[in-house]
Amino acid sequence: MNSINIELTEEQITSITKQARDDGGADYRFDLNLLEGKLSENKWANILETVEIKKDYKAWKTGNIAVEYANKGNPSGIAKTEAKFVAYILVDENQDDRMVFFVKTEILLDMCRKYIDVDGRDIKGGDNYGSSLILLPIEELVNKEFLFSKQLTMDI
């Protein structure tokens, strides 16, 4: 028997694995799980090239992450980044890394947008208090209603 060579795009493979999973065909099939894992690894390798990484040293104490959107009145941070994702490294009181959140930039923008001009959430900080920051509650980073909403806006 002759072998055949079929070339599929990642999008086509993803569609096939989604169909198999949606139809209940992935419950025990290691081959499908392995394929999905490889697709995810490839996707994350590309994403990591476009991630902006931030480290928050006070989140352990405040329960918030500080998201910069302006510096001295000019857009900066989240309002200026070209990264597709932002990663926040959260450290404990000893500055040991405890957790990393990867958030799609457009979702983080939407999460912060509602706090513009809100006392106690829209603050000045950083060097000489020149940065405008949103204090975003950590629990909002895992708010499923917001994370999986289809209605995202784009400007901060």
C-alpha cells in the first residue's frame, strides 16, 4: 500500500480536534490529546514572542495588580503596548515568584477601562507619582463572565 501525504494548516487541525472533542471522541484517546497539546505548545511559543511581562511586588498585600496606562499624561503601559498578551508575575512578601497570569491585552484593557476616574482604583504612582495606574482586583483576572464575554472594546 502506498502512503499518502496530507498537509493541514494549524487552523484545520484545530477544527478537527474541536469537532472530535465536541462529539465526545476525546475522552480516552491519547492521540487526540497529544495533538491538542502540540498545537497549544506551538501557539504559546508564538505568543511568548509577543508578551509583555510585568512583576507586581505589592499584590500579595493589596489584592490588586497595578496596571499602568499613562506616564506624565502620555499613553504608556497597557495603552501603548503592542504585545498580544500581558503576563503579571505575582510575588509574595519575600519577593518569591508565586504565580503568573497571562491575559490577552484587549481583555486586560477592558477590565481596567471601568476603573478610569474611580477613586481608589485610578491612582498616581511610580517614580515621582508620574504614572497613572489602575488598581485591578486580582479576582477579576479569573472572572469567567468577563473573560469569556464576546463584547470587548479596544481603547483605554
